[in-house]
Amino acid sequence: MSIEVRNLLKIYGEQKAVNNISFKVDKGEIVGFLGPNGAGKSTTMKIVTGYLQQNSGEAFVSGINVAEQPLEAKRKVGYLPEANALYYDMYIKEYLSFVAEIHGVKNEKAEIARVIDLVGLKLESNKKIGQLSKGYKQRVGLAAALIHDPEVLILDEPTSGLDPNQIIEIRDVIKQQGKNKTVLFSSHILQEVEAICDRVIIINRGQLVADDNLSNLQKGNKEKHIVIVQFKETIDKGLLEKLNGVESVEGPVAASYKLQTAAPELVRKQILELALQHNLNIVSLQSESQSLEDVFRTLTQKAE
């Protein structure tokens, strides 16, 4: 129950859409697959699911070589593509029955009821797909990906078109599935990735630029840190701007200042010394990790 790609290369004309990338996702992992538009995320996912053939390299699903045994690999995979192609003239249950028959699902009616309940389609289940909102169409696509209880889930923008309440519901479904499946999903909503994933893979222009636990990425990038200090008194902002290692100072907001720095420990030490020298009372002093958005921008802009 894993996904593995080795030196994957896909070329369109003269452009390397995927440029010799390698990574592995194991059972029980929910991994966010990130990158700017055109980075190669969807191309990689299509290769892993057998929808595209790579120029070189290998892709494996549950130990099965996708290029050599495409049907066997596809039996292991549940795939929700970014362009969620559905038959709008079919009823939801009719469509799910169609997908279930393709996969040879046993106890078809019970499995259809299970996935309808799982993705929150119960109230809409007697409608035609064409009558549904974009968010509910997305749920139908997710139900179709889950109908055969696959070992591996590959989800390309699974929360696209959902409202905030629906996003939370689908987030919970993905987290639940991640307990006993391998899940790789892409999203442009970085807050969703932070909420669901412990590990993130970032690609840019077809190349792998990061593959690590989210906490390590946030701590490990030393180029940008924020130190937040709040004083009881109003102070001269210039005192903070003069500290060694401080790049910029925002504030005050409710006597709180945000200092951007590459040396947070040095800045914290200087703030404590400043407070002693000027008889200032510090209400709070803390460092703030980078958000995933900060990490994403730093890595993709650096790569460019």
C-alpha cells in the first residue's frame, strides 16, 4: 500500500513537465503534493494512475509497476482528477453503480450506500448529476474514487468548489481514509494542507524542491522568521529597528511589534537587554514559525 516514483521524466515537445523526480508515500501517510500552476503535479498524478505514459523512470502502486501492469495498478487506486469528468445525465446512484460494475465491486448496493453516506451525498442522492452544484459534483467524484475501497487514494484538488463547511467535511473524510490507506493529494488551499498533512512534497517547473515533514520545513528555512514582542508601555519603534539582525518592524498594534529576522534567537536576546536598559515591561515575547505559504513562496521563487 504505497506510491513510489523513481526518476520520473515526462516531456511535452521541448518542455520537461516532470524532470527526474523521485519520492515515496507509505501506508497511513497523507502527503500534500504542492506546486505552482504548470509545475507538473497533475502530470505526475496521471502517470502514477496510469492515465499518462512517462518518457523514462518508473512509477509503482502497492509494489506494482504501473507501466507494466496498468490494470492491476488501477485496481489499487482511487483517483479524483482535477477535471472531474462526470455523466451529467445520469443519476448519482446510477453513475456510482456504473463505476462499481467497472471495478467488479461485490455487494454493490451496500457499497454505494456506504460512499454516499461517507462523502455527504445522502440528501442529494436521488438527483441527476447535472442538477448538482459544483461542490456536490466534486463529492460524486470522490465517492466514485472510493467505491471499490482502494488501497491508494490520489486526489487532485479534492476541495475545489466546496464552501467552507463542505471543505471541513471532506477534510475529515480524507483524514479518516488516511488511517489505513496511502493518500497523495494536491491543493492550492495551503491552509487545508496544513490542517490535513504532516508531510509535504513541493515541485516547481517539474523539479522536486522539497520533501519533508511540515514542521521541519517551517523550522528549517532560515531565511525568514518572525519575532513578536508586546510591551506594557509605548516605545520608540526606532529602538527595535536598530537591533542587529532585524530586517523590518511592523506595528505597533496594541503595543505589539512584529520583527522580521534571519536570527530570531539573537533578536530575542537583544529585546530582553533593551527592556532592562530602558526599564520596559515585556508582556509577551515569542517566535513564530513560517506558514506553509511562506515556505512555498520561498522555495518556488528561489527555484525560479
